[in-house]
Amino acid sequence: MLSQPARARHYVVVGGGISGLAAAHRLSELDPHARLTLLEANNRLGGVIQTVRRDGFLYERSADSFITTVPWAINLARRIGFEDQLIGTNPDGRRAMVVHQGRLEEIPAGFVLMAPRDLQAVLKTPILSWAGKLRLAWEAFEPPQANAGDESVAAFAKRRLGVEVFERLVQPLVGGIYTADPEKLSLAATLPRFQEMERTAGSLTRAAWKERAKQNLQGSPSCESGARYSMFVTPREGLSSFINAIADRLPAESIRLNTPVTSVARSGSGRWSVSLHDRDEPLEADGLVLAAPAPRVAPMLTDLDASLASEIGSIEHAGSSVCTAAYRTDQIARLPRCFGFVVPSIENRQILSASFSSHKFAGRAPDGYVVIRTFIGGALQAELNNLPDSALRRLVSRELQELIGVEGSPVFWDVSRYAETMPQYHLGHLDRVSRIESRVSRHVGLAVAGNAYRGVGIPQCIQSGESAAQQVAQAFGITK
């Protein structure tokens, strides 16, 4: 534990995305008399989170919502008086579709990622052959595998559900979340819930049936497919309003934009020395949270701890692009009433998924219009991220025309690119994170946070930031 300084403590948070903002806000709660500085390399806060208002439309350039089955985002919203700004998904259309032989088919009711709650719906679906359906039905009798170790999502899904269910349902659904290769993705690091379902119930099917029975007893039967859409919320005015609400709770003078950090070190006084790109003199701090993206954090730590820098730098990342377009509804011949669709890699198409934002949340488009966000790239089609905007627009236009009958030009296009922003939780990821946390603990008053470690969703990023803040504050004996 560090000794109490006679002057006011100074905390520095590097990175103004949701993790860094959560860390800064938590530090201000834990140590309200301390001085706080948040350093962001870009000209705005929020990282990849960015809401756009345009000609009566509202859309997100990256994440569009967060889940409430874990508490960290909703708790933060409650603490800053923002909870009343949150809205749920539209009750009508809480389902997803999947491309099957060039056509959109509804994902069987009750099938959520890997959990089949309704076998009757599965038996009726044209997505699977009879062999695939029978193999899925057998899952309830498939014995659990003891000591499977760090199993890939693909290996687990094929073992429990069969190859066809993996290729036609699991792979596109998981790929839509992580933009990853499920053959490399660690189940324990990404979807531990399903690992636990096998362990406790012996079967994903039996565990899903128990969950369904419990919901029925509570009077909340669910026919959702693809994801638990009823559990998702978003701010009425977009996620940027949540970012702004957190930032507004910080001292105005604490936020410094356009301030890249080049390296961190221990100063002669034992404090943290933070070297800035545009200053000769480093910034000194008592406590330091590095909440910038992992590829930027690694070089900051090279001189301080080469092993730590190497471990963080070894976390692979994938890029993707999001093409947002608004159409009149009469331009779409086969507009489905759902929240979106996913595309299996075996379909050999050039998009990962598409989301109908204006179906999903209220207030996203004027009457008679629809906002479609199409996702391209990811780990399995990385080369598509290098296409120029014009080529991406043509690609998306072609895919949407073939799949849902879009005709003519949209009201607008918006192409957003995210190079190396989605961490890939490959096999061995949790062991790597444990090594990172062990090495960080050797540097008292230092913590790291962000989506590269223990979760990519907004709630997990908030938890990461708040945990980092508490770790730093504990160095000074602050434990509340």
C-alpha cells in the first residue's frame, strides 16, 4: 500500500472510451477530493461509441444497446440519474433471421445462440436437414464431457449440437457478436454460460427447458430467437447521450482531448510519469489507469515492463466496417419484421449480418423509412476491410438487393471503419489475462481496463473500468 501523500492525490486515466469514463467516474466517487485527469488521444469521448442524428434519423456507428442481465451498466446509469433515459426493444419483432441457401429464414423460436428451448420449432425449420434436426434432438441425451479444458466455441457446439447446427446457426450468431473465427474462440472466455449449462444440467437442451419452465411460471414466456432481445436497452437519444452523461459528472477541467500518451514510467519520486505526445514535461500521477485500446497500451508499457507489454500486445484484434443506409419502406420488396439477420460463412456471401435499427428501437427513423446497418469484415473476411467506401457501398447494395429486394439509392450512406478494434478471445485467453493481471499487480497504483480482457460488451467494459479504479484506490487504503 502506498503512503498517504500530504497533497491531494492525482489520478490519471488514459483513454476516454466507456471503460476509461467508468474508471474516472468511479475514482471520483471513491476519492472525491482527489484531482483527476482523463487523457483521450482523439477529439471526442466515447471511443467506438458514436450516435449520429441526421435528417430526422438517429443511428449508432458501432454498438447500439447493452444487456441488463449483468448489472454494471444499469447500475452506473442509476447512480448518475440516467436510468429514466433508457428504453427497451420494441416488443414486436424480437426475433432474428438467418440466410439459408440465399433466402432469409427465421431462426427457430427459442433458439438463443446455442440453447434450444423449443424442439418443436426446431423440427419445423427449413434451415436444418432431418439429419441435423435429429442430431440436435439427441443433444438432450449426449453425456457431458468432463475436463474438456479450454474448448473452442466451434468444438463445443459441434460436440453438443452437431456440425450442421454449428454451421447454420451457431457460427453466424456468434460471428455476429465477436466478428471472430469460432474455431479459435475460447468458450470459457466468451460464452461461459453454456459451459456452465452443460456442467450443471448435463445438456444445453435440458438447461434451456428448465429456464423456459421458470419463465413460464413467472408469467414471462419468451418466443425470442437469436438473442435475448427483451433484456437489451438503449438510451432514448442514443448511446452518446450516456457517454455525455458520464462525462458531465466529471470536473470539466479533468478532460483533455487530442492528448495522446506515448509511454508511462516511474518517476524519481515514485509517482507515475505519463509522457505526452505534445509536451516536453511528463504528467505526474499517484494512481494510473490505462483504459486505451490494448494495441495502444502495449507500446506505452514497453520501457516499464516489457513482459507485460508483450502479453497485452499479443491479444489479437479484428477489424470490421459498418455500412448504415436509410431507405423508404416501399424500396424494399421483402422487408422482414425482425431485428436483423445473420449470414453463415458457408453461404459464401460478403456480409456478416444486418440490423434493422428502426425496427429494434423507437425513434430511429421517420414513418415510412427504415435504417439498416450492415456489418462487413471480421476475422473470417479481413480483406474486405481494405475496400474503398464506394466498393463497400456497392457490395452492400448488391447483398441487400439479393436478400431482401432493396431497389434504388438510399436516403443516405454512412460508412464507419474499425481497424483492429475487436479483441479476439482465442484459446488460452483467460490464462493470458491472468498473467497480465499478475504482472500489473507488481506495479502498485497501476491498473488496466478495456474490452481486451474480460468482456467486450458495454456492461463488461464498465465493470473493467470500475474494477481498475478500485484497484488503484486500494493502493491508498480506500476500500469503500
